Amino acid sequence: MSRTLFISDLHLSSEQPHVSAQLFRFLSDTAPGAAALYILGDLFDAWLGDDVLEAPDGEPLAREVADALHALRGAGTEILLMHGNRDFLLGTRFAQASGARLIEDPTLLSIGGHSVALMHGDTLCSDDVAYQKFRALARSKPFQDDFLSKSLAERRTLAQTYRAKSEQVKRATPQDIMDVTPAAVHDAFRHHAVSRLIHGHTHRPAMHRYEVDGRRCERWVLPDWDRRGGYLVVEAGGLRLERF
């Protein structure tokens, strides 16, 4: 299998221009020539709706990112995009503008003879009950339809309110609750009948080994880009984490 790249948790926003700059360097210097680039959620720190691409009061960064991804796709690299917990409203208009294909969470595939499940990773944090309840609400059609029916200014205010509440809850929640739940990880290996999981979300990049029902399994956690950043490379059947 030719070179395939995996990234997640970039949390792009106008407030962190160094992260956007790192992405543009990655797309121009590292990604060209890869068969595929998988973005496993939280490309953006928040996504208020696809209309930010064209609205007069939209987000210039959104268009810049879409254009950079589209250029990579035009050069021959397939781009596959999964929703995260921050950008679950990314839709078909962004996919078309960026040349990306939206994929489900989880997505199952074979890499180098290994069965693999790709996930954002938030569903593995099952002990965080409050978050899982909000996730179910935020992914529902009534919630999304109501949110998108509001003006862009109203959506920005609501997003800021949600983010402030989320940060408040995170400060009061033990760190281990916000990490993956071991039982959920084992259940994912069993349910999807895979030997490898690749995900982001937890901001704890590493490779973890498991034995599940007599099978040797691996869980690869992608780096977040808020600080150092990095990506996972799959080449000639082998996997390695690269950091910037």
C-alpha cells in the first residue's frame, strides 16, 4: 500500500494562526504524493455551518483551508474527512469546496493486511456520561436544524456559550474520565472485528497494545496540533507517528 497519512484535532481558528500555517506547510511539503489523507475529526475548533464559506461575515480561514485541501486533491491525493466533536456540522458544501469525501465514524478498512477501525475517539470515552449525552443531542437532526436556522452572529454567540460551559465542565472533571474507557476500547475491537484502532480526540498521542480474546491488537492515538502537532504515516504496511 502506498503512503497514507492520518491527522486529527487541528482545532483551526483565526486565534491560532501558527496552527493554520503548520497545516498549509504540511499540505504543501509533506502530503503531496500520498495516496490518501484521512482527517479524523476536529479539523476546525468550531464549525458554524457551511455558509461560512461564502457569507460576507463568514470565516476567511475556512475558504483558505478548503482551497489548500482542494489543491492537494487536484494533485492526486484522496482526502477523507470525518466529523469530530468540534466540527460535526461540516457538510457537503465544505466537502465539495475542499475536494474531500465525508466518511462515517467509525470507518472500517484494511491496511497492510490488518483490519482497522478509524474513529474520532470521543465515543470511546464512555465514562464521560455528561459529554455522551450532549453528543447525542448535538448530532440529532432537530438540534442541528434549529442551530443552522439562526443567523451566523447568533450561532457564534451560542458556540462561545457552549465552549465556555465545556471548559468549565472539563476543569471539574477528572482527567481519566475524559480519556478512553478500557471496556469501550475492548468492545470496539470485538464489535468491529479489527486488530487496529486509529483515533484522535484525547490529545494523548501514543501506541497502545492489547490482547483481546487471544488477538494482539493496537490502538494508535493521533497528536493534537494545539501545541506540537504531528501525524501518522502508514507505508509498506508499517505505522509510525511523526511529530513536528
